[in-house]
Amino acid sequence: MLQIYHGEYWYDYPKGLPAYGGSGLAVSFDEGTTFAKVGQILAPSLSREDFLATNPSGGLWIDASMTEADAERGGNKVLRTRSSPRDVSFYYFIFSDRSSANQGNYLGLGRVDKVDMSEALAHCKAPVLHKYFNPEGLASTGTGEDGNFTEPGLGGRSTPIIGPEIGIYFVQPFLVYNYYLHKYVLSYMANQDRIVLQTSDDLFRWSVPTVVVDIRQEEDQRLFYPSMVGFDRDPVQTGKEFFVYYLQHTLSAAGSLTAPRLQRVEITIR
């Protein structure tokens, strides 16, 4: 069992801010009874020093979500049963990133060979991911996106697949393959006040955003960690109907967050 976790470096420990976050990976060999950290797998494009220089009191996070897919046209088919593990050969990661101090967060894409990842985990080592980076833009490469996973996962550059947009911060992505739509479905939190869904055939090009939770009118409320959960025995399998769970906090007058309340909204695909 694999668990992607959120890790933070605190510049002025024990103060929580300013802080700089990365994604790490933990593995369990006993069906989830215990987990062992194997190390960090993703770090922002913007370095820790450059972030602090322009954000002396803020935080930068690179949270990620993972799926399995083959490499045809950059990963547009979900994992199927094949004769060889190499036929379906990649884990793909959607993650939040930022490439400059003046740019908002966006969502990028990374991947690692499935066999390489299994071999690393067998030795309790962090797998080596590579970020998708295409400075020329998607339109100029046709179907060549598959060859553009060239930047290191730890600090390498990345090309946005969603965002950036002025004034909007795209964070905390959660990715599943929906067997009713036969598409990937992505949820994420925008500005701590909206939960957004988008769909894709190939992980590179995404539909128009659909806002499923919106609390912008409630200035003292904040949303975190949207997660899609299916109705079937395996909650990762989503169909025509599924839930989006999330945490909702109340922001006090002093600026602190209350204990979270677990909320959910039911989604029906029409």
C-alpha cells in the first residue's frame, strides 16, 4: 500500500509559517497497519531560498495525487490487465507547483516507470520522478508529450496543465479514473473557498471547470483536502454517482482555524 504525504520545512521552527512543503511517499507491507517513509518525491520548481526572499510569512506546498496509466499518447488509457508489467508502465502524478515568486500556483504532471518504482520501494528508497516540461507549449508538439518528462521531480521545472490564473491558487489535487465516463476526473481546492472538478481523456488537456462547492460568500470559512470516494466496495472506483469529501474550518477573529468538520457533497454525472 502506498501513501503520498504532505511534508513541511519550517524556516523558524516551532513557528508554522513561513513554511515550504513537498510531497513524500510512504509504503506499507502489512496492509496498512504500519507505514514507513521512503522519502521525498516532489519539490516545487521555486527554490526554498527564492520563496522565502519574496514570501517572508507565507507557505508554498506541492501536494500530489497518483494514478496508473500506460504511456500511449502521454498516458491516455487507464491501467488494464496486460501480459507484461512493462506494457502498462507508469505511475502519473498531478501536483501543485509554482515556478516563480510572482506567479500563482498551478497544476503540473509527473511520472515514474512502474517497474522502477516497485524496485525502489522494495529497497525502501524514494522513486525518482520526472516532471512534464514543454516550454514550446502543447500545440506545437502534437502527440509528442510523452517524451517531455525530462525535469527532476525534486525542484525541476514543470509546465502547467491547469492554471495559472491571476488571483487563483490551485492546490490539493485528487485524481481518479471514472469508469462511467471513461475519463480521468480531478478535484482540487481553489483559494480555500471552492472545490472544482475537471475531466480529461489524456491527463494533459482538461475540461471547463465545474465548481461543486462554493463558500466565497462566507468570509469566515475555509475548505481543505477534497477527496472523491465511490459507492462501490473499492472507494477509489468512481461511477455515475460518487461523493466529494472535504474538511471545513471556521476562521476565528484572531486568524486561527477551528477543528475541522468533515463534509461531503454527492455528485451525479448527467
